[in-house]
Amino acid sequence: MTGGVEEISARTARRAALAAQGFDRRRPATVTAAHVGRVVDRLGVVQIDSVNVLCRSHYLPFFSRLGPYPADLVDRAAQRGPRRLVEYWAHEASYVAPATHLLLRWRMERADSDAWGSIRSIARERPDLLEAVEEHVAAAGPRTARELEAALGPAAPRAKEHWGWNWSDVKRACEHLFFAGRLSVAGRTAQFERRYDLTSRVLPAAVRDLPVPTPEDAVRDLVRIAARATGVATEPTLRDYFRLTPALARRAVAELVEAGELEPVRVAGWAAHRPAYRWAGARAPRVRARALLTPFDPLVWHRARTEEVFGVTVRLEFYVPRDKRVHGYYVLPFLLGEDVVGRVDLKADRAGRVLRVEAAHAEPSAPAGTAEELAAELRDLAGWLDLDDVAVAGRGDLAAELAAAVARTAH
């Protein structure tokens, strides 16, 4: 106890973080929709990303915690009513529970000021187009932006300033309506395009008809979800979970501390100027996990927190030029026990039916046997992805040992 605030070890904080994320649980022999639902309840947010070099990122947090599972359980939860997952801008583009969608209505109401510039401007410039898009969806049912472009007329010329956001006016209108909560996502196409529908038809009636909480109550609930999902965290981490502003997050943290739901703690080894908070129900058991983590997993998506909790630096290197990458293009940290002990650059070669390990690196903390454990996890991942084999390239200080371990696990 220091100055009236309990001090805990970095190892205790790490265990609390792992347990809060579900890594203290044994993987079930058979995975059901209930298991998938419990992962959603525990995480609060599952980030969506379009990169598909391995598989769509939102499927991986479930694999990391449950092992091989039917991926269509996630698809059914998000695409069939009554939905148990809905899309919105929570932590970037994300799946959340329908009740959490309700907590984000205040963000929707600020679309004209808080959405990014290109979709704010379309609302000012073409309110008629927004109305036309919404009316067409109301009459015709779920539609992609391309289908709406075809129905409503030729798309406006696309801007060329940014390779990733050269959207037509119709697409910008769809995205503004989505940000504003007037449209939601009924599902995704095979090309990962959103199929927009009226929010009133996407949300389950049990949630749709609930009263909308005040922004203050909603933000407090969002921070509560973040605190429960992180176990022990700093205020910037709690804020980042739902991308809240500092003022909103700090007020909610103070209110939860006053209510006894958050407990101020000092974590040995963490920066002294970054006070931490422990969720009142947090547990810190010993953890014996073995998991590959998408870089968009909530355990590691906040880079400063990953450095604090695990002592490793994780970066998204697919945004980095090839010659400047350190670990590879699509790199997954490898969690073993309570430590991040390595990282692998993975690619699903679907034509060759092979999981390719383009590079494998060990962390200084990697224990003896890391290669064997990683090989076993890669075999499980390959089988789940319906790939027949694992092939290890020669890059990285763990590659040779991992290649030998993979060879020993060959059928």
C-alpha cells in the first residue's frame, strides 16, 4: 500500500488482464453458439478488418480462446435475426452486442460533427442523396453500395487522393447513414461488402424498443465494459476500448471509482504518471494459455498497453514498406502460458492448401519448447482453416527450430 493506494505486481496485473479476456478458461471439446456468445460478453467488442491474407480478423479472437470452432456460428450471430452481433464504429469497425449498440446512440447523434470529413461533407452537399438511399433500402431491403449505385444512377467520379477511400457519393451517403444509425449492416457479401438495411430491421425488437440512455450513462456503461474486459488498466486503455474522448472517459472513470466498481492501484514497473484501475471483480489466477493473437485482438490492440502488460512492442507492419518490415506482413503474437513468447508472419495459401509461415521470431522470454507448442497451435489453426499442411520459410530466429517441430507433427 503506497499513499493509500494498493500496489500490485506487474505479473498480477498481467494475470488479471489475461483472465478478463478469457485466457484462463480451458478450451471446450465442442464449441456451441453459447460459447461464442460468452466470448462476446467477455470482450465487449470484436474488431473487424478487411485484410484476408490469413482469414478475416474477427474470426480469430474466437479461435484464440475456443480453439477450432464452426466459423458460421459468428456469421449466424451477425447475419440472422434475432442478431446477437451488430456492426458499428465501437473500436474502429466492430461487432458488438445489440445492447452495446444502444450505448453508442450518442455517437450516432453526433455524426454531423464527429464523422470523418468525406462523409460529413456528403450530408451537407447531398441531403437528397441520403434520403434517396434510405428510401430505396426501405423499399428494396438490404443492399450493397454497388447495388445502390446501380439503382440510383451513375456514381460520381471517385477521388484519387487516398488509395483506400476512393468512395463514390453513394458509398459516402451509405457510410454517413451508417454512422448516424439510420442504416445498419444486415450482413456481408463474399467480397466483404456491407449490405445496408434499416436499423429498425437489423436490431432485435427487445433492444430496438428500449429507451435510449443519456450520453453520460452510456459512456459510463462503455467504460464499465472496458474495465471488466481489461481487468487492470490505465485510463488511456479504458478510453481506447471504445475510442472515447479524454474528458468523457475521465469523468466516467471517476464516477466508477466513487461507486466502488473501479479500484485505483499502482502497478510495479508501469509508468508512475499513468495511474491504473482494477475492476472490482477482477481475478488474477495462474494462466496456462496457448494462443495465436490477431493484431486486432483486444488483448494487444492498444500498443502502449501491450508494452506495459507484456513488455513487447507490436506494430501493424502491413502498413510499412516491405524493406522496412521487421517481423513481416501479417504478424500474430504467440501467447504461451502468461507471456508473449514469439510472433509469426502467416499466410493462408488457399490454392496450395497450405498455412505458410513466412517468418518466425522468438522473444527473449521464450522458454524451451516454444517451437513445439507453436507448431501444435499452427497445426490446429491450419486444420480450422481447412488447410492440409504447414510450411515454414527460413526467415527469423525461430524459423529453423519451428520448421523441425512442424515436421515432427506431420501426419
